[in-house]
Amino acid sequence: MDTLKDVPEFFETQLDESLVARTESLASFRELGPPDLCHITKANAKPGVKEVGSYHYVSGVDASSSATLAAYLNSLTYALEETHAWFTKSSAWRIRSGVYCCFNAFSRVDVRVEVKIPGGVESYVMDLRGEKHEATPDIWQETYISALLRSILYSDDVNYRLAGFRKLDPIPNIEAEAHFLEAAEQLFFKGWQLGSDPEIQVATVVSNHLTAGIMKYFSENFRYERAVNLFEKLYLRDPEVASLLAQAYIGMDEEIKSVNILYGALKQNSMSYALLHVQADFLLSKGRTDYALKLAKQAVNCAPSEFVTWAKLTEVYIEIGDYESALLTLNSCPMFTYNERDMHRMPSPAKTHLPIKQDIVNAGLLEEDNGRDNEADVALLRLPAPSLRGTFAKAYSLLTKLVAKIGWDELLKCRSSVFVMEEEYRMQKAAEEERKSQKIVNTSPPQEKEIKSEEAANAKTNGVNDLSQSVQTISISDDLDGDGSENTKEKGSENADEKAVSNHEVTNGRDENDNDEKKNSNLKIADGRSLNSENMEEVDLDDNPNNKSKTTSVIEFKGPELEKPLQAANEDKSDNQSIHNDDQSKDTSKKDYSFSFNNKRLCERWLDNLFMVLYEDLRVYTVWRSEVSHYKAHHMSYRKTGTEWEILGDLAARLHHKDDAKEAYQRCLEHKFSAKAWLRLLEFYADEGDVQRALQAVVKLTVYYERWYHEIVYPTAIAYNINKLIRSEGLSKVQNTLKPMNLSPPVNKLVSRHLDFAKTFKIHGSDF
């Protein structure tokens, strides 16, 4: 037969078309790159039979040299399925050649190893233009780290899943871990070239995929000692590494050492937001929210263009209970476009081979999907929240945390207190139009004049400056007779160039004398970001065009006000809408909107959309819980399909209702098998210390992942939760709980790999 045993395969329509497609896609890879591609060419012993090309995706293979990649290709020669005859076993097919492709995320090239059987091994580098180059030792080291980081960071990433994706253990033993640390130390200060998480705009030495991979690897097995040894060496070369070193010390419960490291590092580099965030998190864990607030504000001043600094400040405000300031800060977050993971764009295969291991079939733990339980209500399937990615997903999680603290009605009150509502703006606009129409009837057109001022606000960073700086005021006096107007304008423009700020408050005032009475009219526009001249109208409030007295225009530039506004809008409490009456229209024509907008901000469109997303989630959740209560009161069974229970579980988890989410996931598993539901329940059971139920979830998930070629043990979500149980309950208790489950030998061997990993790497709790 021309297929591999226990290895997924996609057969090509034309020979080598997958290699051509990968070469053409090299220029489109932006982050760590796609999974490794393994292509093999098979030849038949019979003459006249065409060669067949097939490929599969793989991660976790040691890419430190051409020899290790050639060894993987050679191992596939023993995986060819044999043709069974009456007395002999033979295979007419053999692997003639193979090509292993591994993307180097540092140099943005594709490293390839070509093996000819029989024959030699050739390794070369394919650049973005499709030209071949020699593979140097530095290229191999970069390729090795790139492959490891893809395997570590994307082991459970739902956005990095492919059919026929084989995952192997990236670091199977202590020697491989030492090799990883050695290579990471040498390439550490080039890590910024790899990019960073979607929430970080500019990758730095301590905020990139390399540091994220190192921290994930050592944090999920609670072995921070090796990370501390690495970061201590690097700290001597760059003080900013102290942020990673301090996190590792806190993970080891060495808080005093962590504080001392942060103190010394901040004296050398007080403008590092990474250092400030570590210290702020530590203070929040100790309940010192007042100090944490000062540090979070300072971090915003240090990196105003980063989403994470504004998000951290929002979290601190939520912890303090200053919910209006939390909303204002969230509204100021710079949002970034989410870039999808690097993936292949392959031609449609002629044939797909996804075999199931015989041991898995014999275990009888695989469950067939029921078509009825895969159906779901359209309203549940169309919930927009699950599709959020990157900064928008993080902002939505902050919004759900806020509504979990204060409730929906109170959140609407805070929203209407700090943001300009549409009805308010419309009524204010109508009042201005009415005043203008009256003036046009009673007066002649006034003399026009223009005042030009420079806008220095930065659109990307919202022009954030130090919050502690004083407000600058520039006064410009215009003489209608022409005396001294040019000199005043020049002074105003010079002062405006000295400081760039984000919030602009514009006040136009004129003093008029009419029958010994003074009339003052002010127009104030508070935008919260920058003054948009396109949205401004020229409004003349002079009732007497013949008045030649001098007038004064004052332009005030203020920094961002992240604290609670001094004044709140005078709104009727009945304007706040609840979940049940949000869709009802109201007659607002009779309400009084006599207030100014100088203490309010304009809500960003993306945040306004997130409020609607939150409303949809809360509406569905409220209906669900009301129906459950109604059915229980009448002693009736509440029925949903398996997919609907899974969606409801995700919904409750998003809204921080843990008990409801747990119940929904359990009901989902009564109807169908769901890897997501089992994984979420495993997290709940591990946090509760329920070893028996946690191991049941581990067995189900291990068999499921093994069926889909996930042979990786660590780092995975399963291993992380088992490590939590071992750390809290001890390895002996976990082993003794597993024995009475009477698993079949193949399944018991699969589950025991996680316990063997704890022994090999000496996880905390493995000695008792």
C-alpha cells in the first residue's frame, strides 16, 4: 500500500505541488511561521507506475542540524504499511526521497533538508525569492529556536490547528532542556525580531515570542529555578531583564529577592513599563491598590501607545472600585488589527489519509458524533463574542469583569455619566440650530474671521503626556480693528508647538454690550482625543454686528483626565436601560438636556460595539437562567442539544459565572463528546483538587488527542492541570487514584506519560 501507518498524509495531485505552494507563501509569513512541512515521494517497484507525492505537518522535531531532520525522514520508511499475502508480507511501494521544511523566524527564510534513499543528504536555505543559499551554523541555531517556540507557544492554540498536524514532544528530556536554555541565552537579545503577542504593538527585549516561550515552559511546570539561572546571567547585560527575573522569583515564592531586584532595576531604568507592571501586579496581590495605581499611571506615561499599559490601568481602577475612571481608561486604549497565525495555503489534495491507531480503537473510548446533538439554535451560533481576537478580546474581558462587579444597570449609569449619549448630542444640536435660526432672522450676517491653530495630538498614542503636568493655557486676543492681531497669533502658535497633548477643550466667548446688559455665550467641545475640525461648525454668537469692541478667544489644551470627572451629566435616572427594556424606544423630546459636554467624552466606536456584544451575551444568559428557574419550579426537564450546552458553558465562562459554566459543560457531555467541555471541566476539577474527576477528564482528552496525532506531553493544557494536582496533592495520591480505574494497557501507558514527565523533570510534589 502507498500509505503510512499511524501517520496522517495528504496526497498531491501533481508531484511537489506542496513544496511550490510553500515557497510562494514564504513572503506572507509575519510571525513565527507555519508548522514544519514533511514531503515524501514514493515509488513503486512495478514498472510504469507513476511516483506519488504526499505530505503532512509536524512540530516538535529537533531542528538543530540536518542530521536530526534526516533521521525523522528516515523513520518514515519504517511506517509504510505492508501488503498482506498468504505466506509473506511485502510492500510494492518504497520512499524514494523526502524533504523537510522548517521556517527560520529570525532570518525569515525556509531551511530545507532533502534526503534521497539511497543517496545522500542535502541541506540548504530557501529565501523569500525562491533562491537557494548555504545553511550556516547561525542559521541552524535560529531554526532550532524557531521550531521550539512554535511547538511550545502553539501547542494548544485554537487558531493554529490543522487537519493532519502531528505534534511531537519538543523537549523530551533534561539534556534537550539544557540545549534549549543554551540556545535561548545566545539568541535572547535578538528575540524582538520574532514579534510579540497581539496585545503588544512593539516587541522589546523582554516582550517578545522568545521570552513568552521561556516563561510558559517554566511556569506551567512550576520549575522557575532554571529560568532564574538564565535571567540572572542576562540581567548583568541588560537591567530591563529584571522584569522577567522578578516574575521568576515571585513564582519561586522568593518575594524579598524579587522586590530587591525591582528596586535596583527601576533606579537604573525608571521608564520601563514591564518593570512597573511586575511591581504593580505584586502590589495588587498584596492589596496595596493605592501604590499599584501610581505605578500603572506611570506605565501609561512611559508607553502611551501600548495597549497593555492602558489595560493594566483599567484593571487597577476596577480593583479600586473607580468604575467610571475604568471606563474612561478603557476608552483610551489603542486598538490594533489582529493578524492571523501563519498558515499554509495548499492546493486541494487528491486524497486524504487520517488513520486511527489500533490501540485507540481497541480501547473503546472514542465516541461517535450524533448529528442531532451537533445542531444548535441560530441565536446561540451567531453570538459575536467568540469571534473577538487580540486587543478586542482583551478589552471585552475587562468589560465583562466590570459588569460582573457592578451589574448591567450600574454599568449603563457609569456609561451615561462619562460618555456623550446619542440622544443628548441630538437634543443639544437641535437647541443650537434653533438659536442660530433665531439670530439669522433678527440680525444680519456678522463679520467672519479665522483663527488657525496647530494640532499636535498624536492619533496613534492619543497624545498622552505626563498626567502630573500642569494644564497649559494659550490666550489669543484679536482686535477687530486690526491692531496687534498678527503678533498675538504668532505667540499662540509658538506656545502650541511646545507641548503635544491629547484632550482639547475649545471655548469661544464674546462680551457684548446691549442696553447696559452683558450677554455671554460659550461653546465647549470636549473630545477626549483630538480636536476634529471637520466636525466643528462656525457659530457666531454676536447679536450686534456693528459692535467694534475687542473680543478674546481662549484655547485651552489639557492632558488626559483619567480620574473621575468632577461633574456628571444631569440625566434622568429613567434614561438608564436594563436588559429587559433596552430595545424599547422612548420619547425624549420632552426631556431637559440643558448641560454642557465639557466633562464628558466621546465613546470610541469599537467600545460602543463591545457594549452591544456584551448586551447580546447578557440577554441570552438572562433568558437561559430564567428558563431554567421556570422549568425547575414546574418540575420539568430543561432540554438542549449538546452543542447548545457547550455554547452556554462558554457564555457563562465569559461572564464569570463559574458554577453555571460547570453545569452546562457537564450537561453537554451527557449528550455528546466535546474536547472543549472536557478541557474546561479539567481546569475546574484541578482548581478544586478533585483528583478522581480530573483523571477521568485526562483519560478522555489523552485518547482524543492521541487519535488526532497529538503525541506531545508537555507543554499542554493537560500537563499543566496535572502538574497543578501533583503540586497540591502529591504524585503518590495521583498514581494511587489512577490504578483503580482499570484502564487498558495502551491507555494507561498514554496517561502515565504525564506522571513520568513529573518524575523526570522533578515537578514540585513529585517527591511525595
